[in-house]
Amino acid sequence: MLTVIGEALVDVVSRDGEEPRAHVGGSPMNVAVGLARLDQEVQFLGRYGQDEYGEQVAAHLRDNNVNLPFNPDSKPTSVAQATLDQAGAATYNFQLDWSLDVSDEQIDRLLNETGLLHVGSIGAMLEPGATMVRKAVERAHDHALVSYDPNCRPTIIPDSSDARARAEAIVASADIVKASDEDLLWLYPNRSIEDSARAWLQAGARLVVVTRGALGPWAVSRGTGREGMDTPAAKVDVADTVGAGDSFMAALISALTDRGLTGAEARRGLDALSKDQVLGILRYAATAAGVTVSRSGADLPTKADLPAH
């Protein structure tokens, strides 16, 4: 079982001259759906309300075979207003609540059978839920791999020093970290993205991947040294970029899971990946992201949409 903890919300996407369209989203929720579409057993721990948008969230998760252990609460479902520019890039305005009213005992029970825990985005930075996420990472670390995507949202967490401290606290217990070049440049404006990735490797991570849009992903791992490696992005006609990073993250986790790399004992296997193996995983994840950006909305690929890896 894989577990994803974080926010679920509804993206209301607007483009000049078109009617707004509502898509279920939220970075962690997208990752959970992406994993399920890639034939992984996954549960999603997040909140949603007893309203029309909440019904859309629950239906979307269940339709994609994501296990959903929590019932809706009485607060409104979170909403992200996304505005697309002519190139399809999105900017966001959020109305959200990130909290999860669960006990430590409930979290322990839900994490007990987890081989990999994924966290990130708003869920790992916005209180009061961020404290629960950090505790979940600490609890899971002894028996599961941990993956993390900061997916920074400066409109929600505008203080980069606070965001940096929260990110570094999770990186210290994470095994697999994926960040965009924009994330790293916002968190560490005075050094290169490569140096920031290497610093996170030194801080505790075993594999750090940086997505760079059309330039393709770059990665550094403990097993291959500090030199780094990269592979091209998929060449596609871009409809929009919504969900691209989440699709990449889901495919990255899925590729590792397919290789049996879950559970705390898999840390040595993660370190043992060769450069060619890491590059193969990066190509697989880049292909998944390419499928997503070729479609409108966060429409993540199934296993049948991707080549064998």
C-alpha cells in the first residue's frame, strides 16, 4: 500500500474567451490518482466538504480506485482559481482550509501497512495540517520510504524563509524529493538549482529530481555521486501545464515501486540504482508529464498510455 497525505481541492480554470471549467485537483490528490492509474494500490488522506465540490472530489477518487478512509467534514471544500495564459501556464488564487481532524492513533493505524508515504505542496506547509503531516513523516520513516514535493505556492505561503524551514524539516526525513526549478529558485535565490539539490542530498534525501519544464528533468543521487544527470522533456503540443509536476511525481514513485523499492529496507536498493536506471526512471516520468500537458486539465495517464520501463 502507498499513502498520500495532503490537500484536495477543485481547480476552476479560466482562459480568455472561454467559460471557466471545474477540475478536481490539488497536488497530493493528483499524485494519488496518478499512482492508482498506474496500477498502484494507494490511499489518500485529505479533507473535503459536504458540498457539491466535495462530492466531485470523493467521486473522482473513488472512480480512480483510490482508497478514501475519511468522510467529508462540515467545512467548505477548498477551491483554486486557475488562470491560464496564452502558453497554457497557470497562475492560482486559493480559497482553502487545510486541516485534518484525526488522532495520532488513527494516523498510526493508517500508516501501519504503508510501504511509501508521499507528502507535499500546501499540505506540508499550511497550518494547522502541516504539523500533522510532519508527524506522519516522522512516524512512517522507520518502516516506509518517504517522498516529498514542496510544490511551493508563494500566494499561500509568501514567507520564503518559513517555507524553506518547513521544506528542509521534511527533506531531512525524506528519501525521494522532486522539486521544480521555480521551487528551488524561490527557496534559494542566491544559488543554482543544482547546488540546492545537492544540499538536499547532503541533508538526508537519497534521490533529488529537479523538473525544468521544456529542458527536462535533472537528478542527483547518493548512489551515482554528485555529478548529476539529465534527460530531455517529452516533445508534445502543450494544451496546458496543470498537473504536469504531479504526473511526473506519480510516475517517478510508480517506477520505483514497480522495482520493489518500498519499505525502509529499500533504502539500500535506492542507493544502488545505477545512472542508467535513474535515467530510465526519469524518462518514464517525463513521458507521463508529457501526456498530461498534452491534455486539458490534470488528466494523468494510465499505464496503457506509457511505454514499458
